[in-house]
Amino acid sequence: MSRREASALVWERGEELLKEYVERSFSIAPLPNPPLELPDFPAIQPTESDSLVQQASGLYAVDRAGFNQRLSSIVEEEEPDFVKRNIDPDSTREKWMSENVDGLSERVLSKMAWDWMCSALDEDSPDTDRWYLAVSLLIGSSLSGSDIARRGGFHLLTSIAMAKPPGSWSSEITGAHQMAWNPDDAARHDGAPHPSGVLAASAILDTMAMGESSQTKILPHWLEGLTVNRRLCGLLDVPNRLMSSLERGSGKHTGILVRGAIQLMTGWPGESRDILLAASQHSDRDARRELSSSLQRISSEDGGFAIQLMDVLLEDSDSDVRTLATTYLSSLVRTDMPLFVEKASIVLGRGDQRMTQRIVDSAMREYLSMDSDDKSGLLPMAWMSSNEGSKSRLAGLMIQQAGASKEGFRNTSERIRELSGEGYEDLKDRISRRGPSISDLLE
């Protein structure tokens, strides 16, 4: 197969996707108006897709050189190592391109949308025709749920809100976490969001929320990205959009929404807490699992609220959620010993082996280093609800306890005997095998 044939496959598929995306962009809502336009040349909004499809196809057809340049740069960026190392790289490259026609075609269209958007957002001479072409490609590809649109579309969205050509400004957050940061440059050259740009970006987000694929595959990622941009977060109503997406959503994307809500805690603490409380009671377990695994991060912003969430999640019906919440509970042994003892006693009393194992693995050694007598009686409770692996670890910890406090070891052993004769015999057997020198303390 010749290079021309592989390129032709991408060309043909690109034209098909171009028409499909432009047509789909009209399926939910009208295209937003351009943020920038010249007073003498006002924008003429397309009322139906046919004329815009025809215009886009015409520009695509006459710009074969631009297509070749974009495709070459994409192949150079994404070509896998096995192609470069092959004894016949040209033939292998052709085969690889032929097997990845859809992805390459989407990347070509993404670069086209980028170039068209640069023309549309040129402050000196904004091209409103290119605006409608670019925004229809952005919306249409995003409505399809394309992963390429998700990754490449976010910077286009924020560029629209700022009314600045993509690539001409930084969407990255600057601050003291950067070595070269200068507080005197806080008001960077990037400037403030553009009012008309914010309206256009808001309309795009509204459209994403109504698309079957985009509301789960695109919107959550974009909202999470917007939460770290304080300038755009409020103007685009990101907190309310996160809550709305969480209320209607289920699946892995709900975890992304939870991460976004956590990032809101610094600037929008009230709204963030509302979203996270809703997530703790959400029917989708992915949302609750993400929340459970993020309790430590939440506690750095609001320790009391993290405890409140932990109490809810420790009662969850999903074993993974409970176990992840127990991880945060275990961390309290280093920061709030009385609270750890109080909560751990309740958890150990339930007999949940996974939760018990997490406490034994993550907290019990630290606990005994601060209270070798085990005055709170956590060791006997842990022994009674442990699996074989946890009992082996507990036996080792009790041997260490005997070295620090023989009285504490005797009290722990006696309490286990009171709770279960069988459990006590198991303890004696393990201690006699691993610490025969202290087995007489069990008599």
C-alpha cells in the first residue's frame, strides 16, 4: 500500500466526519454567536446545517496542502516506537495509519478547528465565518463523545471564554507552587474573561449537558478543569453545573465530578460541601468510592466536614466504599487519638473483616506505640473480627506489646479468652510458634 493510499483513507474519513460533526452541531441548540466581530461586518448566524456543511466541505477540499501538513505533524507526534524501529518503517507506518484512520482523522479535524478558531478570535480582524465553522466542529465532535474532542476541546472552550486565540495565552494556573512565580506579576497579560466569550462558552456547556454522550464523556472533564480557574469558574456557573451533572449522572464520570467539587473547596466552600454531601448519598457507587478515597484531601480544607462524610461512608452498603473510608479513619490515629479510638471501636465491633484489616494494617502499630497497655481494648475486638492475614499481623504486634508492657499483653489475652475460647486457643498457638519465650504469659 502506498503512502498516498493511506493518506487518502484519512482524507476521505476526515471529510465524512467533518460533515457529520457540522450537521450534529445543529441537533440540540443554535450555534453561539462569535465573541468578536467587526461593527462594519456583523456576523450572519447560520440557520440550518446544509449551508455550513457545504462551506466546511469546500474549505476542506481546497486545502489539501493544509491537510497534508496537519497529518504529517500528527503522525510525527503519535507514531509508535515499533514503527520507527522496524526494518521497513515506511511500510509499517502505512499499515499503522491504515489501522488508525478514525483517530488520525479526528486529530486532523481538531487541528483544523484550532486553526479556524485562531482566525475567529483574532482581535484585529476576527473572521466570523471561521467562527461558525470552528465552533460547529467543536460542538459536533464533543457531542459524539470523542476522547480527542475532550482533550483538545477544553483549551478551545476556555479560549472562547477569554476571546483569545488558542495557544496565545496560558490556561495553566500560576502561583507560589511554581519556582519562577513572581507575585508582582499576578495580574498577568492574559487579562479578564470576555463577556461575549463567556456567553458563548456557557452556551457550549449547556449544549454538552443535553447531549447523550457529551454529558458523561466530555462535560465532567471540562467542568473539573474549570474548577481550578477562579476567573471562569464563577462566570460559567461551574458549581451549579457540577451539582446538576451529579444529580442526573451515573457511571465512572461521577468520580470526576467529585474531584471537581473537592477542587472548589477553597473558593466555594458552601457549594462544594453541598455537592460532596450529595455524592456521599448518591446511588452510583463510583461517586461514593471517589469520595471515600478523597477524605484525606478534604480534611486538609475542612477536617470537621471530612469526619462528617466519613461517618456516612462507614455505613455505606458497598464494601469498597466502607474500606476506603476506614483508610481515612486509620489516619486519625496520628492526628486525633481519642476520636480514632471512638470510631475504631465502633468499626471493629461490626465484624467486617476488610475494615478490620485496614485498621490493623494502617493504624494498630501506631496505636500501640502510644498506648502499649491497650487501655481502650481495641486489640481483642480486632482479633475477633480478623481474617487469617490480620491475625498473623496482630500476633506479631502482641508479641511486641509484651516486650513493652507484659501487663497489657496479659490483659489483652485474657479479654480474648473471655470473648472466645476458640479465638484464645488460636492466639496461644500463634504466639507459641512465633514467640515461645513469652508463651508462659498466656498460662
